[in-house]
Amino acid sequence: MDWTLAQRAHKMNPSVIREILKVTERPGIISLAGGLPSPKTFPVEVFAEACAKVLRDDGRAALQYAASEGLPALREQVAAMLPWPVDPAQILITTGSQQGLDLVAKVLIDPGSRVLVETPTYLGALQAFTPMEPLIEGVASDDEGPVLQDLRHALGVADDPADAPPAPDRRRLLRLDLDPGHDFPRFMYLLPNFQNPTGRSMSEARRAALSAEAQRLGLPIVEDNPYGDLWFDNPPPAPLTARHPQGCVYLGSFSKVLAPGLRLGFVVAPAALYPKLLQAKQAADLHTPSFNQRVVAEVLKNGFLERHVPTIRALYRAQRDAMLASLDHEMQGLGVSWNRPDGGMFLWVRLPEGMSAIELLPRAVDKGVAFVPGAAFYADHADLRTLRLSFVTATAEQIQAGVAALAQAVREQQDAAR
């Protein structure tokens, strides 16, 4: 049978990370590649008790179809968890926050629509947006977050906000060098807290400035926050959505604080957008599994997360410290640099001038360690020198051995280039 694929299917690409994870299944490979939470953090016994209780008390309801919006009790619990006042009616329970990205893409993106992302950004977001055929544009970012001057350039406005037109006159915001068909960006996608892939967080000053700029210019924000609870020393600043709820869509997840196998996330959306997101979800899967929702609602009773999440933070902080110590010891004199994330699961590395992480990967795998080349996380103009390391699933001993193997691969790559 000759199947004719839709044009959007040709835009779909395999996940680079998923392909690399296949390599890590080989015996003897230390994986510093995956974005998987540590299975040590999964509260198996708590879930066993919750599953039994749900089946005993509400078994038939838990196994039946349910409302597309999500379990009312769970929506109320999510609203209570958020750091700004949220009506549970604004919350849509999703099958993982990845589904939230898919719904946003379906509802907001037309072919040729402009979408802004930070540089670099989450690969899964690029995968969710790309089949809708947008023009995805990277906005330069530094250690504090997106660079406002570059954002203004993307929007076609003056560097001095006083010289720019107000939000309603969007057509005047178009850059003169763009075709007339290029409209104002549909939204900007951001991960302000312990970003995947870099681990960086947006500063309070940058959040305030970016939020003010977005409100003034009428730029919608899609804020993704799967890592916000995984801080090590101090909690991150208030979400962008808390500053301007009507101009933002907020995505959250239980994958990093409970377990990813639940496939349970949520979207907080303004009233103008919620009905269309709900309709898109109804078309996608009717509703998120009701059994999973009821089990998580049971687990969340009596403040379980407040007791559980600090144990995750302590584990991940120790793992981060082990990786930083290994990098300090093994990478001396190699011209390699890296950051020091204050939370999350990832650390961002930059190789010396002239090196490519893509070319380094096979040599590193031969040495017994895997990572993710940074190029996969760029919408455009990829920095081939960058790579992402995950510090949460390997043991401290594996981290030390993996970083040592990576350093040896770097040395050999440098020697081969001489």
C-alpha cells in the first residue's frame, strides 16, 4: 500500500535525545545524556497505597471516562500549589506538559506564523511546534535570560521603549525588512527556571523587564515550568504568568516531582484561550487517564509534596556538586567551560574554539560516556561547541568516571586536530 503522508508529517523529526538514549542501552555506557528524573525519587510505596485506596473507594469511577477539563479535586490542588491566585476553572489537566505544548501549537500556530524562543531552548517544544509549520526564531540569551535588545529587534521596535508604538498598533511593529505576510509573533516560549538544556534561570530583573515589555507590546508568553520546584538554595522568582495572567499560558508537570510515567501535567490559561485548548484536548485524547488523576489527587493529600520534594532537591544538589567537582578536576587545561546551575537537572558545557560536540560524541561513546550535543536545542544558528550534561540519574562514582572519559575524548579530539 502506498500511503500518502500529510505535509505536516514531513515536518516531524525523531528526537535526537531519544536516539542517543538507544546508545546508552549498550553495556558499559555511562549516560549523562537523558533528561530522566532519578528513579530513586519515585515514591513507589506511597503510590502503591494510593492505588489500592482509589480502587477500593472509587474504583469504578476511576476506571470510567471523565471530564476533559480534569478531576475537580486535582484542579483545586494544583490551584492551591501555584504561587499566585488561580481559579481552578482556568486549569486544564493534560497528559504530561508535553501535551500542553502540543495543544498550544494546534490552537495558536498557523503555517507561516512567527514563534519566538530563547536560544537555546527545549527540544520537545521545537518538536511540538514544527509540524504546525511556523517560522521559529531564536532570541539571543545570556546568563540572566533573553536579551531584551534582541527581543526588540525580533519585534521590529526601537531599543528605547519610549520610541515604540503601544500594543494595539501591532502592524507598525513589523520590521521593514520583512515581507508583508510576516505578522506579529503569536507568542514567545520561555522556560524561566533551571532551563532545559542550560540549567540557567532568568533573573528577577530580567523577568520584570521582559514582562513589562511583553505587556506593553502585546506579546503573549507561553511559560513552561517543569523544573521550578527543583531549586537547591533559594526558590526562583515569581513566574511571569503571576505578573500578567491574561497575557500568559503556564505549563506545569508532575513528572519531575512525582514520576514521569504518570504522564500528568497541567495548563493554566486565560479565559479567552481556555475553551479552544479544551476542544483541542477533546480531539486529542478526550481526557487524561482518570485513574492516574485520582491516584495523584490521593497522593497530594496531607502535604505529601512538601515533605517529598526537599529529598529530591538534596539528592540532585549532591549530584550537581559531584559533577562540578569532576569537571574542575578532569577538564583542567582543556579550554572547556561550564555553568553552575542553582537547580534543575542539567549543566551546560562549551568546548574550545573549533571543536564540535557532534563530532566529539562518537569518540566519547567509544570511551564509555554519552551526552547530548547542544545543536539539537537551537531553532537556528546552532552553537556546535555546546553540549548538555545531566547529573541526576548517574551515581557520583559514575559521574566521576563519565566526566573523566569525556575529558579523555576531548584530549584525543584536540590531538587529532593538530
